[in-house]
Amino acid sequence: MFLLHEAQVLAITLLLLAKHTHGITTLIDNAASSIQYEGPWQMVTSTGEDDWDGTLAFSDEVAGIANFFFNGTSVAVYGALRPVGVWDMYSLYYLDNNPAVGYRPDQNVASEEHRVKFYSSEQLSDGPHSLRIENMGVHLWFDYIAVEAPDPDTTSTIAPAPPPQGSTTTSGRSSSTSLST
């Protein structure tokens, strides 16, 4: 019978936690000044708690554009499917000038849905990125953007390589790096 010692269990647990640890997710409301709008957009106050911060940005014409610049390791865009009816809803998402990724929900909106994920990026290298959102349909109800970035409270330590045999070291410094958002 195979038994693990407490130290082995702790080491395995810490390793699993480290692999599943994510950064900090920041939600940016559609009304934030960091989102730059071009073309036909209306800022709409919504009732109830269905929409993040009680607002939506609405575009009802093709070429409504929203630009957002951020630092992080992933990004997602959320919105609403409304009102009840049949609507041509189609939007494009350009990340860092890469080819567009489209989102086209079912045209029949039987009941309103809120906080629907319209777009989600792959894992990104940590650093500056740009996101361009384009309305290509009749209705686009944009709610918020979620950006994930490394936790600024965690640091990664890089220890210096051991000196070659027979040499001496004058400093045992290590460097620490953290990203603050």
C-alpha cells in the first residue's frame, strides 16, 4: 500500500494550487473613460441589477466602434441580448490587430439575457494590448470588459545561477518583479 507523507501531500497541494492560481480580474464598465467610442453609441441606464454598474452602451448601426487599451494576460467582453424580438446581432473583436473574431447569437431573443460573454481571448503575454469592438448588426448591447492581470501582490524571484567551482561571490542578491495595474 502506498502512503504519502504529510510533506509530500503539502508539496503536491501547493503545486496544484500554483498551477490553478489566476491573476486579478478587473471589470471595466462600458461607461468608463478608458473606452473610446466612435460612431453611433448611446449610453443607457438599465434598471435592476442585471447589468454591471447599471449601464449599457447601445449601438444600432453598423460601424459603431469601441476601442480599449489595457495591460493584462486575457480579456473578455460581456453584453446583453435584448429586447425580446428578432434582431440581427453580430459583432467583431480585433485583439492587437489580429484577424477579427465574430460573435453572432441566435436572432430570436425569446427572453432578455444579461452578462452574456460575447468574446474571450486566449492567454496573452503580460503587457500592453488593444481591443477593438465593432457592431456589424442592428443591435449591440455592450456591458463591460473583464481584464485579467497578474496579482501585484505576488512576486517572482529569480535566484542567481551558482558560481562556477572555485570562484567567490560578493553578492547573493535576487531580483523581484511585480506588475501593478
